[in-house]
Amino acid sequence: MMPSLQQLRRFVRPNSIGAYVFAAVCIIVATALRLAVGWIDVGAAPFTIYFPAILIIAWLCGAAVALVALAVILIVGWWAFVPPYFEFAIITPRALLNLSLFAIVSIVTILFADAYRRVVDALRVEHRERELVVDELLHRGRNTFAIVSFIITRSLDDNKERAQEIVERVKAVSSTNDLISGSKAQTVALKQILDQEFAPYPASQVTMKGGPVELSANAGRGFALVAHELITNSAKYGALSLPRGVIEIAWFFEGAKIRLSWIERGGPQVTIPGKPGFGSRLVVRTLQQLDGEITAAFPPDGLVCVLKFNPKR
């Protein structure tokens, strides 16, 4: 398979000796093709075949090399393809016009190709720098999570269960930050968050239905925290606490907001909770910050709740 121009750029550095050698090869190949065409049609346009060579040389080798190549092509064209052939005769007005038009169009092509090459190079450098920044942010985020987890664990050394609950909440937000940092648009898919939070549980216990929804960074972190609280509660007291339990989740747009239904079945018999705990208050407060709300019902078969929130908040 022949290498692409982009692959060739790895081996041909602009304005290098290799670039001049590559340009010479292009001129030789183009000249050979022009001679072959001349055997078929003597009156063929003398410089048409050289345009691709000029473009390739300008793209790979830079403007300086391309201008030198253009000068060589003009000399070769004058000698080989302007009557009388294979001698430097006086140039006729028509031949001079052909040479001049070819030179002008080639110079414009060289300038545009070189400008395009510089833009592509700048974008490639910017892309590499952005990847390095993202990798650094991810690395720092994981280090921060590790430090925060250590502080929480040591601060609540006498209450390990409470410490683990807080660490898992921080982890939900931290993991979502990783997903956001890896996105060019700095957004995260709603289903991606759910898949991540449900990863420790059997897939047979969860069904999800809904179209693609992208959440802003803030909405993504908030929804991850809410999903984590609902899943944790289900694992302790609801459908996920028993092998036969299932959770059905569906979402769709209702105006500018997302409406997400959460239905649990097959878990322990539900009892209406008394005073809301910290997790419930956290869910309500987080959704309020996203211009949303939660409504919950507690039938005996399992929790049923509806979340509404703004995905762009």
C-alpha cells in the first residue's frame, strides 16, 4: 500500500536536504510522465502534469523548496516541451504566455499549500498540547481524589462505614470528571454515567431506555452524585439488595429538561421512610441546583421516583 502524504511528512522535513531530494524525484517522475504523454499527443499542454508535483512539493517540503522546484521545472519545460524541442531556443510570445501562466498559478498554489501546511502543523501541535493538559488534569484529579480519600478515612477512623460512604460519593464525582476531561466538548453522556455507576452490579438487574443525552460538566457531576445515591440506597434496601430485583430506568426530554423515571421491582417490601436522611437531602439539594426536582412514591413492590433537571445547567 502506498504511503499517504501525511505519512510521508514523517520522513520529509520542510527545507531539509531530504526535501530537496524528494522534490527532485517528483520533478523527474513528472517529466517522465510528460514525455510519455508527448509521445501520444505532441500538442498536449506542456505543464499540466507538473501541477500535482508542485502541490505535493509545497505541501511536504515547504515554500522555499517548491519555488526552487518551480524554477527547475520552468527551465526543463523551456528546454524539453517548448518548440523547437530539446534546445534553449528563443521563446515565442505564445510559449512565454504559457510559461508565465504556469509560473503564476504555481506560485499561488505554493503559497496556499504552504499556508495550509502551517495551519495543519499548528493545529497538530495544539492538539498534542491539549492532550498533555488533559492527561495532566486527569493525573492531578486522581491524585486529589487519593488525598481527599485518605483525609476522610483518617478523619473518620472511628467510623469506617461513614468514611466509605463519603469516599464513594467523592469517587462518583471524580470518575465523572475523568469522563468529562476526556471529552472534546467537555460534556458527558447520561447513559455513560449510569453505565459507570452500575458497573459493579449484574447487568441483568438493570434495564435502560432513552435517547442520547449530553450533560454539561456541572449537570454531569450533579447527576452522577444523584445516581450514586439512588444506586447505593437500592443496594442496601432496594432491588439491588436481592438477586431477583430489577431497576427500570427511562428518560426523555420534557421541554428543556430531562425527565428520568426510576422504577424498582423485586426487592424487599418497601416501607415509607421517616425523616429524610443525609443522602435524600443531598439528592434534593443537588437537583435543585440543576433547576430540577424529585418526586418519589413507595409502593410495596419497590421505589418509584421521577427526576427532572436541566442538562445544560
